[in-house]
Amino acid sequence: KIKDAGANVVGFFELAVDRKIFFHTQTRKLNHKPRIAIYSRSGTPRRLTELIIFGLSFLHDKGIPFHAEFFGEKKVPLKVNFSYDIHSVLTPTELGKLYRKCDIGCVFSGTNYSLVPLEMMACGLPVIEFDGENTRETYPENTVSFAKPNPIAIFDSLHELLRSETKRLSHIKNGLSYIDSLSWEKSAKMVQEALNK
């Protein structure tokens, strides 16, 4: 896109995670009532928070049990009919603990990709992300589940992950492998090399 605009690209770097805070303990069976960690930031439209909530509402209306763990803001932006907790803004250590007690992570980015899915993957969460050119270019194949930005597609992705242990375990394994390929040291060297050009 930068080249299409007539500029030059001298380099890039990848986001990484702090492995002392965001780490995987063990793969376990789903909670009796599966917990879904949702990054909620309704003041930032690119996060598509309301669409995620509508997708969760479809899940509830179909009688599929789950508990939502919202984090990122002080209140849920819409009235909801399913069980949830709201965690507001958490420290990195608190986020790591939340991710490790959940079964699925759900975070959408309609623009640049975010640290949040990477940190979720590092904690062993299968992740649902926005299906866009930005995310398809970022994540290796079979590391995340992609959902189009509409409630039915979000419901379908959530439902598939909840009912398919094979898909969950595959995404966990591939996500952890992807995270292992990343480091802030490696990214810093990429920046240094770009500046040296």
C-alpha cells in the first residue's frame, strides 16, 4: 500500500510478546461453561465491539452455554442477555491470568493488527479475528479463526470453535508455534537494519 502511494519501504518489524507475562501452562478440556475473553473498546470503532456482542447474543439465543469475560472498558456498551464479567482496563499480568482461565479469545481489528491476539495465543487461547486483508496478511494459516464483520459469521466462528476440539487444539498448537517465531529482540534488529539502510 505504501508503494502504491508512491513511497518507498525500507523495512518493517513484527509485533512480539513478553513471554514472562504471556505464557501457556497446559491444554485442557473446555470449562463446563466455556469462557470467552473479549477485547471490548466501543469508543474505538475499528474494534467492532458491538458486532461481537451481537454474535455472542446469537450464541446465547441458540442455547449454547458460555460466559463472556469483557476487558478494555468499564462497561458493556449494549444491553446483553448472557452471563458476563467486565474487567475494565487490566495490567499485562492481570491479562495473562485472565487469558489462561479462558477457552477462546475474541478480538477484532479493522485496521492495523493488535498485540492482543498474539498475547492470547501465547497463553494458549484459540483466537477469533476479523476477516480482512490486514489480518489475512498478518497471521500464518490455521493460527486464528477468521470471521467476517457480521453477527452471523461471528456466531458461526464461535460455535465451530466451541464444538470442535480438533480445531481448537490445532489453533492452539499453530498459534504457539507462531509466537515462538517472534521476539522483541528480533524486531529491534529489524528496525535497526531498516534504519541502517
